[in-house]
Amino acid sequence: GDSVTQMEGPVTLSEEAFLTINCTYTATGYPSLFWYVQYPGEGLQLLLKATKADDKGSNKGFEATYRKETTSFHLEKGSVQVSDSAVYFCALDTGGFKTIFGAGTRLFVKA
Amino acid sequence: DVKVTQSSRYLVKRTGEKVFLECVQDMDHENMFWYRQDPGLGLRLIYFSYDVKMKEKGDIPEGYSVSREKKERFSLILESASTNQTSMYLCASSSSGFSGRFNTGELFFGEGSRLTVL
């Protein structure tokens, strides 16, 4: 079945460091891919998405590129801030009603 | 500002009690979902609904039921709460878009309801 695997956390970085959170997927067909973010005490919100191969999603300095050949959608940011501390979820949607989520990666950014 | 609102942020219940979690969205979305979130497991789908009075089982429906009497409201019911249902419960909604029944992708989440069953 469809699945999403993302790197285990927590990830701890200093402010202005480079961030990568790895995400790979298994899916039949041509899924859309998403990154959601959950700030402390809040629900999830969409961070970025890509709907087809080679698309790049970007928002708030975060980027991820849909790589069909490696079935990956890694999240990157060039310079993290303390306010980026949150849990990040990679997800896929094959067009039905069941969005598949990864386990989540907690990011701590130290000042 | 568009919103998904969950009725209770924190609840503490006893084993065997009946629990209602309510969710309201103001975006006129066709689809609504209930997930539970547990550390290391991500989000798991309990039930979803694509229309009023319609419901479908997700991946972990056992011990839960749902009700959707109005388009904007989707309730999750635990008929007899058990300690293994202690969790964070997240409601979400989405639009079907022009293609009809299918989810166009983005989910809009409420802030969550943290349930503790003693």
C-alpha cells in the first residue's frame, strides 16, 4: 500500500543553520505531495505542496522538489529561525480521500 | 479568516464514559475527517465524510462512530471510552473541487482535542 517515510527526530539546529528533512514515499499512480507543519499547541497547516514530478513547492523560505526517480520530497531551508521550531509532516494524496502522513519530525532551533 | 473549530481543547474522561468531540468548519467544504495523532505514528484516519449523512471508515474505526447531520458539522463519538483511546484528535476539512467527490489535496485542520481517559 501507499506509505510515507520521513527521518526520525528530533532534529536540533542552531539558528541560521541549513535544514534538510528527508521524506520518501511509496505510491501507485501519480500522487500529490505535501509538507504540513504543526506549531506547538496548534493543529497542522499546509506548508507547501507539489502536484507533479519535478515541481518545486516553496513557502516561508522552505522548499521541496518532487523527485519521481528517487520517490522523494525532501524539505529544505537555507537558514532556520527559532520560530521554525515545530513538527513537520510529509504527506501524499493519490486523489482519493485518504491522505497518508509520515510519522512527523520534530525540529528544535536554538538561539 | 477561514476556520475549523473543535469544541474542546482538553478533556478528561473515565473508562466507559461516552465521549463526544465536535467539529465545525466555515468554508463550505464537502469533505470532513477525523484523525488521531500519536507520537511516532503520525496521523491515522478514523472516519471521513464526503457529504451530509455519508460516512466512510478510515484505517482505525474500531471503537468510534461519527455523525454528520449538517454540512458544516462532523462529530466523533466514543461509545465507551477506553484508556487506549487517550490521544490527540484532529478534525480536518477539504474541498472536493470541480471534479466532484474527490479531494483536491489541501486539508484544513482544527487545533486538536487532547483526550485523556482514566
